[in-house]
Amino acid sequence: MVILLIYTSQVQVTHTITVNTPLLEVYSSLYEKYAETLTCPCTNIAIEQQEFISLIPTFHQICDSDFVDPRWPMGIQNT
């Protein structure tokens, strides 16, 4: 009986739960809790582009000028 008690207290039981196409938040939460045993059988890990990055450039006045465009000297020649 003592041997059985010692054995059961030392054995770790692992339950496998599969989450198909988890959101990034779900995966991050699971990773925080189960980093040692978490596996991802996914062949493609991706999130929507709009969720990943949003880029709205604001150019400097000189960089946005027509004089920076390589076509402006041709415009002068054509006039």
C-alpha cells in the first residue's frame, strides 16, 4: 500500500487537448501556463495582417516634394 501511494504521488499524468486554429491570445495564455509541454502541430502560424501591423507613413516636406522625384528634370525638358 505504501509503495502504491509513493508511486502515484510521483507519476505525472498528461492530458492532451487539441485546440484547432487558436487565436494569438489563446496561444499566449496557454504558453504562459504550459510552456514545458505545449506543442503546436500547425504548419502555418499566421494572424491577419491588419491585426499584426498598421503603417501610416508621414513624409518630411522635402521627401514628399516633386523635386525628389526622378521624373521632374524630364518635366522641365519637355516644357
